[in-house]
Amino acid sequence: MFHANVDVHVSGLNLKKTPHPDYDKLKSLTDAEQYLKPEVSFEILDEYALKISDNKAASELQKARKKLFSLIFKHPKTG
């Protein structure tokens, strides 16, 4: 289980910054670092995961998803 870090924004809104539960599960595995690329560490991922809000992460995911699907459907099918 993980606990949210809550930041209070200037507007008075509480902005939650939480790592994803699947990320916590990955970190809990024995020798979990073996599943990461050599240039990536959990320290780097933790810093990034806690740096952005849930809404910002969702927005970045949507942008990446749109880019991916535009690449997939841009090329004609082969076969």
C-alpha cells in the first residue's frame, strides 16, 4: 500500500502526487532492478513519479497514445 503526498496549490486545491500501484508492485519484487534498462534506476523513476501530478501524467499519457496511434495508422498494412 502507498500513501499519497498531498501538496496544497496556491488556489487552495489539494493536488495528489502518487506513484501507480503497479509501480509499487514492481519495486516490491525481489531483484526488481533486473527488469529496468541499465540507464534507469528506481531513484530516477521515484523522482519522476513524484514530480508530476496525476492530471499531468494522464495528459502526457494521452499525448503519447495519440502519437503512437497516428504512427500505427499512418503506415499501410502489409501482408
